[in-house]
Amino acid sequence: MLPLLALCLLSDVIGGQAASPATIQLQGRVAPHAATLRRRAQNPVTVNLTDYFLGTDLQWFGNLSIGTPLQNTLTVVFDTGSSSLEVASTLCGSACSNQAQFDPSNSSTFIDIGDGGTITFATGIGVDPVVGNNYQIALEGVSDTVAIGDLILEDAFFYLIKNQTAGFSLDPFSGIQGAFLHRLHTFTAHSSGSTVLFSMYLTPLSVGGAELTIGGIDTTKFRGDLIYAALPANTGPLWTLDSPQIFVNGKTSSTLTTKLNVIFDSGTSNVYAPVSSKPSTRLSAPTSSHTPLNPAPTAFPARVSPTCPQRISVAFTAQDGQPFNLTIPSSELSVGPFEDDSSVCQTLINAFDGLSVLGGSLLKHYYSVWDIENQRMGFAAL
Ligand SMILES: *[C@@H]1O[C@H](CO)[C@@H](O)[C@H](O)[C@H]1NC(C)=O
Ligand SMILES: *[C@@H]1O[C@H](CO)[C@@H](O)[C@H](O)[C@H]1NC(C)=O
Ligand SMILES: *[C@@H]1O[C@H](CO)[C@@H](O)[C@H](O)[C@H]1NC(C)=O
Ligand SMILES: *[C@@H]1O[C@H](CO)[C@@H](O)[C@H](O)[C@H]1NC(C)=O
Ligand SMILES: *[C@@H]1O[C@H](CO)[C@@H](O)[C@H](O)[C@H]1NC(C)=O
């Protein structure tokens, strides 16, 4: 059994409103079977990604095919915050009616393994803010051939979605392919044909051309050198880096110089940060009697004036010992003032005690390299 963190949390953002997660649940799940690569790619494989945009860039998804013969209509989010592959199937029927579904009855290599339980998500995707653990998918553990580009994995273990909460049916993709930091799952097996790493170019919709490269780095997508930072020793399956401090609009404070273990999650749209216990030190925290979104989307431990521009730089240490910043520009964080109190701004930072997650709002400003072989992450500014 492998404890998996269901972190492919898809923040709800529409009309400049973001919902906070209530809890993130640990889920015991079955470890994947040993699968075999039928064709090992000598060259890296690039998957073009489509941006799911609802007021902001929410998710990037690309093609994945399953079965014999391969069913080519499926798309998945490539999610570094989860481990396994889950895909909508005909078992789900009308609950997944808006999504392309894998039809196991039409695959000669399909094997049904058994009930895979349910995953509860603290937040889903779509128009409604999600409060509580009310987003669920029910799963069936199965095995079949899975292909990403011309990488074909036989006897891959994955899950069919056999039921889901209505909110998920808005998704324009069929499922999620986890890309956790370990060598056993489908995604990592795919990258084992060459260097065991993958790279992400998660561009804003206005830029386009987003892509995932498995087993390589597309050097045409950035200028300058990649800066690499080593993953902490004995790191778990999450992609994390330690950050000694954070700068807000170029300034730091004692609250912001607390060491954070920051999770990088391509399946999270925005940013999650711990809530300061002192409202006065929050970034743009609601201070008046107006009604914020519930739970409030704002809160970040920083003392700044409640004006909209909020540029956040998260400091890290490179492998050569030099400090470097990864910066989320103001355009990602400020979604304008509250309707009923123009002196207070809403941010796309989700307040979340005890967890720091950098998602799409940061990743789309960098080319990122997720290097399993060398236990490090690389970043280059676009
Ligand atoms: C994804 O698959 C669809 C359906 O087979 C195909 O039309 C489309 O061109 C593919 N997209 C990419 C980027 O490969
Ligand atoms: C991916 O996108 C690039 C750039 O738009 C295009 O040249 C290429 O043909 C696409 N690949 C696939 C498989 O669709
Ligand atoms: C099932 O597979 C056959 C090819 O073996 C194909 O002609 C048919 O369209 C498929 N049906 C579905 C529903 O995918
Ligand atoms: C699917 O989920 C819905 C909502 O959670 C539930 O009401 C329904 O009974 C489930 N259906 C099946 C077949 O499990
Ligand atoms: C990181 O950003 C802060 C605030 O803008 C700046 O003072 C510091 O010099 C930056 N560090 C590096 C290594 O660029």
C-alpha cells in the first residue's frame, strides 16, 4: 500500500474568485504492478498541452491513449501532485457524460483487477467554490496498455473512474496522470527509455504552445541556463524544495523568514500558503465588515499595504550554493478589490495552514525540469 496525497487539487477560479480547500486527505492505494515498455523511445517524447482557461489558466492537459486497439480520444492532466492514472470510463456512464470515456469492453488487453475505493478531493474545478470534502471519484483498479505519444506501456496498472461528483463533469479532460517523484508509476516508467526526467512548459493561454517533454529538455523554450536545486534528502514522493524566505513586493519580514518546505504541483492552479495567526500581518487580509468569499481566498503572512500589486518571490538555494528566487508576478496574485470594499484586494493565494504549494501561477513563468534521476528540479525564466 502506498500512501498517496490527493493533491491534484483543482482550484476553482472564476470571475476572480478562488476557493480554499478544506482538507487534503491521505489515501491508501494499491501500488502499480510491474509493467513493461514495448518500445523504449531513444528520443524524448513531447506532448502538446491544451490550456483549460476559466478566467485564469487552470490546468494543462494532453493526449493519452489506452487499450488494444488504442483508444485515442482521451486527455489527461499531467499532475506532479499525485501518483496514479485515473481516467473516465464507460463504467461511469452519465456521471461522466461530458468527458471522453475509455471503453474497456473494446480492449483485448484489458484486465479488471478490482475495487479501487474512492478519492476525496478537497476542491474540484468549475464555477462553484468548493467547501468541504464533497468532491469524490470512485475507482476500479485495472490493467491495460497505456500510450503517451509513441511510448507504449503494456500491462500498466491504473484506475477507471466509475462514478464521480457532478462538479468533475465540467472538466474538459478525461482524467489525471500522476507524476509523483518515484520510479514505480506509469508516468515514470514512460520516461525510463532515456533520462529519467520530464520537463514542463506550462504557458499562459495568451502565449500558447504549452508542452510536456518526457525524457528530455526542450532548450528552444527558454533562454539562459537552467538553475538546479537539489531535492531535500530522504524526500518523499512529493516534489518539494526548502525555501529559507519569501519576499513580498521586494520586502521580507521575520514571519517570512521561516523555512518552508514548498511543494511544486502542476495539478494545482494557484498557490497555497499557511495562514498567519495575526490578521495584521496578512497580505491583503479582509479587514472590514465586508463579506469575503468563504473561506477567504486571501491571507499570506506578510505586512504589506492593502493595495493590489502583490509580487511574491520565493527564495531557494541552487546546487552551487547560490540563492535564487522564483517570482510570481502581481498579475497572477491580484484579482482586484472586493466588490463591497475597494480598499481590500483578493488574491489567488489559497490560505491553507501547514502546507505551501506552488502551482500553475508560478510554474507558467518558468520552464521546469523534474529530474528523478538526479533528485533535483531545474528552472529557467521564459
Ligand atoms: C490529440 O488527439 C486527438 C484525437 O485523436 C487529435 O485530433 C489531436 O490532434 C491530438 N492532439 C495532439 C496535440 O496531439
Ligand atoms: C505540437 O505542436 C507543435 C507546435 O504547434 C506542432 O508543430 C506539432 O505538430 C504538434 N504535435 C502534435 C503531435 O500535434
Ligand atoms: C472498438 O474497436 C474497433 C476496432 O477493433 C473499432 O472499429 C470500434 O470503433 C471500436 N468501438 C468503440 C466504441 O471504440
Ligand atoms: C454516484 O455518486 C453519486 C453522488 O455521489 C451517488 O448519489 C450515486 O449513488 C453514485 N452512483 C453509483 C452507481 O455509485
Ligand atoms: C530575491 O528577491 C529579493 C526581493 O526582490 C531581492 O532582494 C533578492 O536580491 C533576490 N535574490 C536574488 C538571488 O536575486
